[in-house]
Amino acid sequence: MSQLKILPRQLVFLTVYQRGNRTRVLRHIALGDGKELKVTGTYTGLFPRLLGAHDVQVELFHPLSIPFPWHSRVNLHVKHSARSHRDDLTVMWNEKEQISVSSSLKFGREVTRFRATVAHPFNYTLKQLEVRALSEQRGRKYNQQLQLAGNGGQPADIRLTLQDKSKRNVTAWAGCVTLTSGQLQRVLSVEHMHACGSLEQRSALFSEYLDLNWDDKKLKHNLTYERNHFLYPDKLQLEAVLENIFLTSCTKQKILGKTETNYSSFLDYYVSLEFCDLPNVIVFSGKHQLNKDDIILQSEGRFHLAGHGRDEGLIGVSLKNQSTAAVKNYSLEIEFRAFEDIWLGLTGTAASSSVQSQILVEGIMDQKEKVKVAASKGKECFQCYMGYLKGCGESLSAGDSLSSD
């Protein structure tokens, strides 16, 4: 048949297996029409024992017209001991070493070292990669280091140090991180970064500190959280200093925040903002209270510039329940003040009993203008009053009443 013409007229297969003291060889040869295809595999080692050195080599020769190298070879070397491991893999074709992978691991009681390299000839941006790692533990101090390098360029270096400073009833850690980006600078957008910090936790106190620098930017912050008993509020304080972080004319900012709360009915806060291009510190503060005695809601927010000795802005809201068994009585007070020129006030009361119901609302603007609205309703009479006062004596008022016999 015509399809069989591509096959040689005669095929000879030869398989040879040899075994020595530590070496085993398996060779396979195929002959046809004067052409030879040969595959050889060699193992040297003490298999199945894993410790020690192990070598595996596979080699191929062929005369075929196919898109595969006429001569290729794979070498694998593995060496393991109680405290080290080494692996090497190479792939060769066309009489050249094309792919190589190697790794080594050495570890002791305090130090562990690792190294790995990969290289290949393919059309990728990264053709060669090298990784180095170091891990140390001495007592309660830990040191970690990692290096990455590609194509033989400047390596990226990461270093981490940790120290356990804990003692009885106290958990405490301190550490630093250093990064040199090397050829990864375009990816990370950072050339150099250094950060140090600490953590401490007690039964009722948590504190954290961080000092971070990257390129020309700086950030420092300190956080403290204090947990108190049921009768006293918890406290939280945060202090931060920033330099060259925001693209503004002022390169340095300082923030201080304090909070006290019981998470259900009380909140007290204080926030100060300090900018290098402002002469005074901006301060926001306030208190919020819910459901205490006759208070349903009492909220107050203040704004002022440090050094002026007075509030530049104030918003206050108070809602109270002063009812008794015979009379339901609610009152509302709202106050708004901005600098020295603007002042608004609103007060209102609503009372109701079995005999009479009454509503009174009074609004005051800049202590000069006053508007008053009052209404009352009895069993047989309804009264309404509206009044307006401006200055000291000028006033307008109107009233009306309806009654039934």
C-alpha cells in the first residue's frame, strides 16, 4: 500500500539495561534504512534512599525531519542532606544549554538560606530570574530578607525585622521594614521605603506607633485605645503628622483626634488640624448625650481657632422631657452661632394636660429680632398669638381666640 512507503523496509530495535553499583542505564536504539534513533537514560544514586546525591540524565538523538531538535538532553541533579537541599535542572538542545533551573536550601537552628534561579531562551521580557531569601531567629528577634533580580539587573531588596517584647500580661511587638525597589521601581513607583512601628496590648489598653518614610514623604502616627469599666467611657486618641504627601503649598500637616464614648448614650470628641501655612490651629469639638435624666437628646458642636479664646462657630440642639404624671411637657432648644455677627436661636415647648394643650415657639436672630408664636387649646376655647419684635421698642403682634358657650 502507498501509505506504507514512508516506513523503512527494515526496522531493528535494540534495548539495553545495565546496572552497576550506584548507576543504572537504559538505552533504546532503533535502526532503519541506515538511520539511527537513540534514547539513553542514566540514573546515579542510592534510590529509594532520598538522602545523598541523585543524578538523572536523558539524551535523545534522531535523524527525523520533524520540528524537534536532533539532539537534546535533560540533566537533573538532586542532593539532599539533613540540613541542606539542592536541585539543578538543565535542558539542552542544538548543543547549547537552553533552560536551567536551580535551587538550594540550607537551614540550621537559627539561620535558613534559600536561593533559586531560572533562565530560558524564549521571547519573554523576563528571561532570567534570581531569588535569594534569608531567615534568622535569635532568641525573640526575627530577621527576614528577600532579594529579587531579573535579567541580571539591580535587585529589589526587602528586609523585615521583628522583636517580641512581650512579658507577663503584656503583648508587645516592635519591627521595621525596609524596601529598595531596584529594577521594580517602575512597577512600585517607589525607590526607597522604610517603616518602623510597635504594638502593645494590655488587658485594658492598646497602643500602636508607626513611622513611615518613602522617597521624600513622611507619615508618623500614634494610636491609643483605653477600655474602661461600664461606668466610664472608653477613650481613643490618634495623632498623625504628614509631610510632602499632599500636592499643596503647605508641605506639613498635623492631626490630633480624641474621642470618649460608651457606645450607647455618650460621645465626646476633639479634633485639631494644624497646617504650616495657617497662623492658627483649627479645632472642632463636641458632645452628644442621649437619654440621661430628663434629656432625650443634647448635642453640641463647636469650632474655633486656637489662641483666640472664643468659639467661632457653634451648633447646639437640646430636647428634654419634663413631663409629670399630670402634664406632658417637652422642650426644644436650637442654637446656631457663626463668628461674632451671626446668631440664631430657636426655643419651643409643648405641654398637654387633661385641661389644656399649649405650644410656644420663639425664634431670635442676632439678639435684635424676635418672632414668637403661641397657641393654646382648652375644653371650650382656642387661642393663638403671633408677635414680632425688632430692636428695643418696635413690635408688631396679632392675636385671636375662639370660644364656645
